[in-house]
Amino acid sequence: MKGFGSDNHSGIHPELLRALIESNTDHAPSYGTDVYSEKASALFKKEFGPQTETYFVFNGTAANVLALRFLMKRHEAVLCSNVSHLNVDECGAPEFFAGKLIPLPHDQGKLTLSILKEALIRQGDQHFSQARVVSLTQPTEYGTCYSLNEIKEITTWAHSNHLYVHIDGARLANALQFLDCTYKEMTTDLGVDVVSFGGTKNGLMMGEAILVLNTELAKGAHQQLKYIRKQSAQLPSKTRFIAAQFSSYLDHQLYLQISHHACEMAERLLQGLKQIPQVRITCERQSNAVFAMIPQAWVKPLREKYFFYVWDEKTFECRLMTSWDTTTAEVDEFIHRVQQLAR
């Protein structure tokens, strides 16, 4: 049974599964010294710039946590949205491994420059953890996207205040569909320092990548981040099985095909729900997430066949996610079921 719970619930994209099978035909050196890892790293350089240094890890929390640990000292802090995955869904791992989080108010998931500026009031005060990193989620937990101007504005301000900018890019390709730009134009060209690049929510079986984009940081990354990764039990022995998937994902821009389909299905879902008076869309769709308030009595019968998350138990605002394997038939059937309940 499929549903709209998360793109993380979907299976492996056939092209990526094929890449896994093809990489399983022979022996290869371990710990990232294989040709598959070399190819994937070269493709990341092609997409993000020649200075890019790539470090493969098992999951998104690890990518976020190790990236932050690399960027900051123990007495330093991360400015992040109070609804960010970092703050809500990582069981305190960022603070356990890296440093303090300073969660801030958001505007539909996004941090604003005015909010960030207020967070620096105690900078230099020895009684407070010192901000060192701004972490942005792209797209956000509400499916919204920072514009290129917003990212540039934040990175310019951050760097002028000696802060790094990290992007949690678990669904980064979906933002490309809304912004109509390239990875490089959305990150490296705007001054983003480090990206947690998602794989699992984009059709991979497993695996994420830490991308160090800042030229000066990239020079020193190999002398620090590789040890941090190993010490944190995130250096895969058979790295080729993560790298081979990323090679297939990046080569010939498969990521655009995957993200386009997911966003197209989300738009179809949105347009169907908008026609039902009892359903209220609560957030502009800018990626593969649809947020809507659904009458409480409808939630249980709908979730019997198509699972989705109730985002707010008080208002019954629900989040519905589409993925690479969502079909038009599944979207239409869900809409039809909602229409039946509305009669």
C-alpha cells in the first residue's frame, strides 16, 4: 500500500536500484577509495563547483550533525528554525555531537534576516553560547523554498558577522523545480558553505552526502572532516553502494526527472483538494508537500488506505507528501475519496 506520509516511505527508483546491482558485480576497495566514489565525487564537483569536497554518510541526521561539528567549536551555536529537522526530529544529536541549537521563530518554515539579527544581541557575552552557523532547510519543513535573493541576503549577512551558512538539503532537488535554477546557482554561487545533500527522500535506498562548498573550508576538510566521520561511526566500509546510487542520481540529471514528477503529483493533489470547500489549503505549494486542514472526522477513514501525517493535532492541519513513485491514479483516487466524504 502506498500513501502520502513521506517521500521517505517510497521504494528505490529503478535506475538507482540498477546502479546498485551493477556495482555489485566485482570486488572494489573499501572506505571510499573505489572508482564509484571517485565518479560520484566528480559529479558533485560538476554540479556544485570544482572546489566541492564530498563525504558520504549513512543518513540525514549524520550529515547534519557532522557538518555542524566540522563548522563549530563546543561553545558555539547554530541558529535554526524552531520547526527545523535539526531542532525537532534528531533526538538532540546536534547538541550531543556539535554544539547548542538556538531555535528561532519562522515564517512558514523560513528564517528571516530580521529574526536572525535579533539572535545576535548577546554575541560576545561569555555567559552565552556564541552563534557560529546559520542552518537553513531547503525546502523547509512546510515545503516552502527560500528564494535565491533570500539565500544571498542571509549568506552576505552571516559572513559579515563571521558565521557560516549550512543548508539541510534532504529534498534539495525539489527546490530546483520551484526556483528554476541549478544546484550551483542555489548554493555555491550564493555563498553557502556546507550542504547536507539528501538521497533517501529522493529515490535512493540509503545514503546522504556532506558537501563542503566553501573553498577555504574545502581545503581543510580532508584534514578534519574525514576523522570526524570515522570517529562518529559514519564511514561506510562498502562506500561504493552509496556512491553508485549518487552517480546514477546525478548523471544525466536524473534528479530533475525525479523531482519534477514528485512536484507535478503534489500540484495535482493540491488542485484536487482546492475544489473541496471543507478542505482549506494552509501553505503555498513550492515543493512536493501539500498542507491542508481536513475535517477531523475524515482523517481516520482516509488514512485507512492512504497514510499521511496530521501536522497539527489541534487544527487537523495535515501534511501530504508525494514522491517519485506517486501515480496520477493514486492522487485521483485519494481526491475521489475526499469528495465522497464531503457529500
